[in-house]
Amino acid sequence: MAEVRLARVNKVYEGRGQQVHAVRDLDLVVENGEFVSIVGPSGCGKSTTLRMIVGLEQATSGEILFDGAMVNELDPQARNVAMAFENYALYPNFSAEENIGFPLEARGIPKQERRRRVRALAELLQIENILHQHPNTLSGGQKQRVSLARALIREPAAFILDEVLGHVDGHLRFQMLFDLKRLHQSLDSTMIFVTHDQMEAIALSDRIAVLHQGRLVQCGTRDELYDTPATRFVADFVGEPPTNFFEVRFAEEGGQGVLHADDLTLQPTPEMAALMRSRGDGRYVVGIRPQNLLCTPRAGTISFDATIDIHEYLGERSILTLRRGRHSIQALASAEGAWAPGDEITLNYRPRDIMVFDAETEALVA
Ligand SMILES: Nc1ncnc2c1ncn2[C@@H]1O[C@H](COP(=O)(O)OP(=O)(O)O)[C@@H](O)[C@H]1O
Ligand SMILES: [Mg+2]
């Protein structure tokens, strides 16, 4: 397995007089043995990035390096990167064992050695007992495992998965997340996983890279993205239910800085206020996570009132959707509460849990 590095990589698609700048100045390092997820909305350049790593697409500029060696000019075979797709594409007339061993046979690896490597992977994926079966007798989950094994049998430099769980749901999805995690741990493989689903990324990754409109916005652990999102977009993308955002105006009142969002006034920390004062800029966007809007006051919390619109049960917790003037606000509350639509309740927050973003650039200010 190898370290995968992208340095200032751009991809511009040319076609019918139109240009699409799909990936912009991308710098990304996936360390040897690391599991990195690339996340972002449809069209942000995830698949293009993967295809450039695999060699199915040429970078327009920039360098792609495996263990420090540039691979831009190498074709996909020479790069030895395994890519798993959502559909299994198994050979129907081959047994599971023959399917898994096929890439080795194609490389002239002797039968004994093939057999040994197929068995080892089959054990890891818990499919030893179905190796003699043909694909049409296998369940969806078994086929997926056979196809994972086939992709991994070559001992690739990196293993790349593009939305492989896209149309899988329920129990099977959970099982496959577990399989991938276990494979990663056992094989110590460099894995790059693409998804538009933050929960999948969080469940699997060492680090998460967030792409937005072809640019890398932030790459970090789940906690880094959650606690200090580089932009409003990251704050919105990571965390469930999504962050509440308010367009605010910074003002001085009674010797302290406050944030006005129409008739709702929010209280920043003195440090945040000092920063906003020094910037001399009045307009910001403030984010508060539903987890940080408490229904019971704690030491140092500030409160405001809001009216319950919707109460959704979520196991041990409830999601409240509330109204305050023209704002719709979500808060997490204990499920035991007797929350009823129409009730006015008090929400409490700690000023330090406020996230302040620049109104123009949407970058985190404080
Ligand atoms: N072969 C192609 N030719 C032209 N434009 C493309 C091609 N493939 C992707 N694009 C465009 O590049 C952008 C990024 O696409 P893609 O990498 O597939 O995004 P994602 O996987 O994040 O959904 C999109 O605007 C898409 O329409
Ligand atoms: Mg894609």
C-alpha cells in the first residue's frame, strides 16, 4: 500500500465549446494505511478526483504521486490501484473463487499461490463457505464481498471506493460498513472512499476531505470538522440535524457587542465581539448546532424564547422545530419532555458555542 498525494491538481473537461473546471488546485495527502473519505454534494468533483488517481482520467495540471513517485503518465494497470464500483460485475460462469482469483490468473500467478491468497481474503470477508458457488446463487451481500475480494486480491497500492453503498440500505448497508472497516484494519490498506453521506464518512474514516465546487474546503477528523468548520458549508454538511444559521448584524449595546438577527439578539463571547469590532465589519452569519440549544439552562448560558412547531421523536432524543419571528430553528431535546406544538419554550446556549462566519466569504471568523 502507498501514500497517495495530489499536488495542485486541476481538471478541466473540454467539450462542445464548453469548459467545466471540475477540480481546482487540489492538494490532498492520504497517508500510507490511512482511510480518507471525500465528501460533498453531487457534482463537486469527487468521482473526477478518484478517476484521476486511478488513471481513468488525465489531470489537466498538477501532480499525482504514489509514495513520492509521479504517476501522471502511467496507465491504470501500471498504477495498480483497485477501484470498487457499486455494481458487482462478476463473471456469471465462474465460481466465486475463480472470480476472486481472476486478476491473479491474468497476471500468470501460479495456481497454488492464487488459491492461498483467495482463501486468506475469503476468510477475512467470511465467504469461505461460498467459494464454490456461482454468482447467480449468491445474495447481494455475498456478491458484494466477492467483488471486494476480487478488487483487493492484487494487493493494490490503494483501494478506491466510489459511492459503493449508494443503493444499498438497511441491514446490508450496516454490514458492509462494518466489513470495510474491518478490511481496512486487517489489511492496513490505503483507502479512499467517496460518499455524499456524512454518516458513512464519519463511521469509516480517519480523516474526511470536504469538496465544494471542485475545491477542497477542509480535510480533518470528524471532530475537527465539527468543532472548527472552516466554512459555513462544512458546518452545514457535518452534523445532524443540520446547523441553524442566522444572518446577523454586529452592534454595540450598553458597552458590549451583540448580534442582531431581526428581533432575535444573540450574545457572542467578549473575544468574538472584540474580533468583530476590530474587523469593523457589521454583517456576519452565525451558526448554532441543534445540540447546543438546550431546553434547560446551565452555568453561563443565555436564553431566548421560541414557539414549538414540530416535535419529532428520535429514539432517546427529540428534534424540536421552533419558530422565532421569521426564523425556523431546530433543537435537540430529551424525549421525555412534554413538547407540544404551539408551546412557547426557552432555549439556552453558551456564547462560546456560537460559530461566526464572514457574510461574504463564508469563512469561519470565530
Ligand atoms: N466526462 C465529463 N465531461 C464533462 N464534464 C464532466 C465529465 N465528468 C464529470 N463532469 C462534470 O464535472 C463536474 C464534477 O463531476 P463529478 O466528478 O462526477 O462529481 P461528483 O462525483 O462529486 O458528483 C460536474 O459538473 C460534472 O458535470
Ligand atoms: Mg460521483
